[in-house]
Amino acid sequence: MNRKRLLLIVVVAAAAVAATAFSTGWFRRDTELRGSGTVEARDVRVGSKIGGRIEKVLVREGDRVQAGQVLITFDDKELQAALEQSRATAQKARRGYRPEEIEEARAAAAGARAEYEQRKNGYRQEDIAAAQADLDRAKADEIRSHLDFDRYESLAKKDLVSKQQRDTAEANWKMALAQQETAQHKLDELRRGYRPEEIASAEARYRQAQATLEKLERGNRREDVDLAKAALAYDEARFRERQVLAPADSIVEVLDIRPGDLVGPNTPIATLLEEDQIYVRIYIPETEISRIHIGQKAEVHVDPFPNRVFEGEVEQINQQAEFLPRNVQTREERVHQVFGVKVRIKDTSGKVLAGMAADVKLKAAS
């Protein structure tokens, strides 16, 4: 009797073990591979390369945004002014100088040349003759005023004229004498001509004016035009940085700024989770990794939706084996080496979120 009871217990236990093995897939290794993990999402940290003062914040944490959507704007007054200046400079460089600017430069060059020729050739004979005539008149005035002074001096000694009349005559003579000396200096200067440094200075001004005229007549050099274009492209790129855009369809995960905040250049100011970049990483035993390949289809179950199957696809297989992480539970022994496999989840409904627990079933490659 005891033997029969013992035999019955053994049969029941064996049936239970067989049922468990069948339900857990121990006898289906040739058709399926399973793994578990946590859903992750690829995040993108966005910001501006120039920074500045925040003007508008157009989204909030948790919002779904589309690729190219404006998230944040900066105060762009300085950027706008710099861009307009660069555009004007580039346009001027491309079109060249205006006709009136060229005419003005031509007139300046002609004036500078005339001045240089005058300095180089010295004063005209007419100028020297005029200076000689001025000197002769000054000498005559000096002689006349000197005679008047001598006469008033003699009369004053005899008290025939007042002292004031005598002093006036003396002042007139001294004034005529000074004018004579001035006229003599002017004549001497005209006869000597211009000093060498004056001629050199006039020549330098003429050459500079002539060079400016030639520059305007030729127009801007090709490298100057290219430089203006490069400056414009740089300011256009900076102007685009006045806005922070969503690089892809995503969900705003972190956004902790307010209008008026000052943000430095290249500072991440928001974190986005890309909606089409959700995945789960599972671990496959080393003995089974040959049955996995890139592009292999998978079925994914997440705990919040136990009755729904989401499509998946193997996107990456680690190139190096590792020991199974402690926080991942599989049916294989932990001491075995495993390979990490990244399975991308295809969920157009947006219901699968980062942090959800997921079970993955892979159809083994034939």
C-alpha cells in the first residue's frame, strides 16, 4: 500500500515538473528565446550654442512635440542687428562701390596730385613777383613812416608837437618796419621753395588718394567678397540659435527654465525622449547567441498591457560577453556568460513608456 502511494506521488510530481518545464519553454529552445528587461528611451538634451536671455518657453514637461517645433526662444535683438549689418556688408561687397563714391575718390586724387606737383615744382614766378612787390611797398612805407617819426621827434624836442603825436609817429614807423620784415620773410620763403618733408608729405597723400581711387575702380577683391559671405553665414547660423527646436518627435521630459533666465552658451536646457526610439535590453546566454541576428523579429509584452503584443526588432547585439547583471531575471543560471541584445519596440500608439517592465520573445533564427 505504501509503495503504491509513493509511486503515485512520484508520478504527480513528475507531471508537475513536466508541465512547468513546458510552460516555461524549457522544451522549446529550438523555436523560441525569451528575455526580460526594462523599457528605455533614447533621450536628447537640447540647448543653444550662443545662449542668452530666455524670452519665451512654449512647452511644458510631458508635452508631445514634433520635429522642428519651437520649444524656447531667446532675446534676439543683438543677433538681428549683427545679421543686418553682415547682410549690408555682403551686399556692398558683391555689388562694388557706387559711381558717386568713385567720382569722389577721383576728385580727391586729382586734388592730391595738384598739391604734390605744386610742392615739387615750387612757387610760381607770379607768386614771387607779387611777394617782391609787397616787400617794395613795405619798404616804402617804412621809409615814409621813419621820416615822419624823425620829424615829430625833432618837433617834440622843441615842444612844437605834443608827446602823444610823437608816440603815434613812432608806433606807425615800428608797424611799418614789422610789415617790411614780414614781407621779406615771405619773399625769402617763396624763393627757397618747399621743404623736402613737405614735398614728401604731399607725395604720400597723392599716392594714397590714387590707390584708393584704383581700389574703388577695380571693385572688391574676390577674397573680400568671400570673407563678407563667410561673415554673413556665421551671423545667420548664430541667428538660428535664437530658437531651440525639437530634433525629432519626442516627449519633453525635463524643462526647468522660465522667461528671463540667463543661459550660458552650449548649456543643455531641456531633455527630450524620442517617441520612436524606445527599446528594451535583454540578455541571451552565450550558448544561444548564434541564434540571434540583427533585424530579427520579436514580440514584446509590457506589464500595464498584459494582453497586448507589441512588435519588436533586434537592433544591436553586444560584441563582448559579460556576466548577467544582478537586476535582470532569466531562466538561465546567473553564472553563465551572456550577450546584451537591444530590441527596438515599434509602438505608434505611444503607450509603451520608459521604465515599464517588459518580456521579450524572440523567434530563433533557423
